[in-house]
Amino acid sequence: MSFSTALSGLAANNTALDVVGNNLANLNTTGFKNDSILFKDIMGQTSGSTVIGAGVATTGTSKQFTQGSIQPTAGPLDAAIEGNGLFVLRNNSGSTLYTRAGSFKFDGTGTLVTGTGEKVQGWSSVNGVLSTNGNISDISITAIASQSPTATTKMTLAANLDASAPTGTKFATPLQVVDTLGVTHVLTYSFTKTGANAWDYDVSIPGDDLTGGTAGTPTSLASGSLAFDSGGALTTPAPGAPINIATTTGLTSGASDLVMDWSLYSPDGTSLITQFAQTSAASSTSQDGILAAQLTGIKLGDNGTLMANFSSGKQIAIAQIALAAIGNPDSLVSSGNNNFTVGTETLTPTVGMPNTGNRGTILGGSLESSNVDLAREFTNLIIYQRGYQANAKVITSQDQIDQVLLNIKQ
């Protein structure tokens, strides 16, 4: 009996040493979660009030999903989860996997994958619009290698007109817009003081840009009057009445006619054109047209948003990485390559955006280190080694006792 009991102890402690060895081997594995061994006693026999056990066995291992340290990296697609949650992956057979290791890259097909080829799941933009309301799928950049131009439809001009200037004073400033082919056109905003608190405006385009224009002579697209109150704020036109500016004779570029609204007020109703006793000057301009451009790079930002940079200087969100929340992550089963699969007791994963539903935050340009505690593992190493030695001593002692019995017979 004592031989089998001690042998069970040898086997259990040997398994425990294997677990410690695996933890230490993965000390530098990104996103690795250490295992702890679980023991149980084996009931043997009962004789009166004496209970003799039959040894020990292991009931398996338990994953410890404590937070690993976050390390900044130079990888533009690296991601670390701070808090709960796991990245969702899909392998070549279509099975769903989960991981905490966020070392991502794009493969030869433009799909976002892990270092071992599993496809990262999330939401991708469609026609330039990123929505996270639908089902998750592979993240691909094949459809965004270039950016189509978008014509200007809205524009603003923030400027001050000199209230102390004499009547007849003129001031002009340019504003660049984009047509449907991505060709730029420079509009000229001209202002002429007509009296106290009163100015005329004229918006023109070079005649060379219009099929019906005269080369070297600007063509007026819109004109009118501006009125200011005694405090220098614009009163006419009134808020909510943008000025329509349009080309109607055709553009020499071959693009569609420009149809644009010039907003003279900010969204809160503050006038963008003022009249104070300062030198007339424009402080800023804006327009919503987008130039044609080529993709120059992609970077993963905080909270898991993939941002695409284009040669035009434009930056847009093209995809969002999803996270899965699992109520009992310790029940997940390791499947290799830093990945996990759901176990028989794993609660149903819920997939959603980071920072929602008990899902942590994604930090871009970072990786989560292994959560293996070196001091704890060395301590366990000593404990299990002593346990192994103690059980081996039981076998040695029992062998000596058996030898004594055999000698009595002799």
C-alpha cells in the first residue's frame, strides 16, 4: 500500500514540476498566463477509527488570468489589453480562438493576423463608414489601398474685417476647394467696405478653371452684403442661412460642377466673420473636400481603432478590433501559439467594443508581458522538489522494512 501511495506522490509532484517548468519556459512569452497545479487526495481504506489514504492525484491545472505588465513597443500594429477581455481570432479551419497576445501584422492578402497566421476579428469600414453594430469578421485593407477624391460641399472662413478702415477699403483671401476628380481650385474671397458696419463680398474662381470663363479674368460665383452690429458681430446674413456658391458653366478639369455652402457661423451660432478695429486678416479656413491619395501607413491606436494614413495627410478610421468578455477565463483551454479555446465549463463569450461590458482597454503600440512570477515559481520548484524527495524516501523506507521482514524468515 505504501509503495503505491508514495508512487502517486512521485507522479503528482513530477507533474507539478512539469507545470512550473512550463511557466518558467514561457517567462518571456507575450500574453502568456501561468498555470497552477491542483491536487486531490485519494481515499483508501477505513479500519474502525483509522482512515488510511491511498495517495494523491492531480485534478488538472488552472489558468491565472492576472494582468501582465504592459510594455511599450515600436510595432505600429502591436496591441495590449489592460483589464479583462481577449482578442478574438479565427483559424484556417474556421474555428474561433482567443488570445491576450496582440503582436499583429498584415499577411500577403492584406488581412490582419497574429504572428502564427490566425485572423484577427473586428469590424471594417464600408464605403468609408465604420460601424460596430454588425457581426465581426476578418479585418482587411485590400479595399483601401487608395482614397478616392470627394468634392467640396461645405466650407468656412474665419476672418476679421478692419472696422477702422475707410470706406472703399478692399481685402481678399484665398480658399482651396476640391472637385469630383480631385482637382483643386483656388477661390478668392474679396471684401469691400461700403460704409459703417457694412461690407460687400464677392467669391470668384479663375476664368481658366471654367469652360465658359475667360483666361486671366476671375469669374464671380456669388456676391452680396454683410452687416455687423455695434459690437462687431455679424448680423446679416442671419445664422442658419449659408451662402450657396456654385459653378454652372462647367469645369475645364472635366469634373462635375461644384455646389458648395459657405457657412458664416459656427455650430453654436457664433459669427466666423467679425469686424473689429484690427488689420483685416483670415485666421483659418476649412472645407470638406478630400484629395485623391495613396495609403502610406496603418497604425493601431488606443482602444483598438486601426487608423489609415494617406499621402494627402488625411487620417481615417478603417477598422475596429473586437474583444471578448468571458466570465470564467480560467476555464479556457490552451491550444498553443498563445491561443485558447473554450472548455466544457467556459461561459459563453460576449463580443463587443473595448471599454464596454467588462471588457478592458486596448493600448496601441504596446504588448502585455507574461504574468509568470519568477519568485513564486522558484518557491514552488523547491516545494515540489521536496515533495518528490519525501515520497521517494517513503519508498526507500518501505523497502528497508520489507528487507527486515525477509531477514526474519531467514
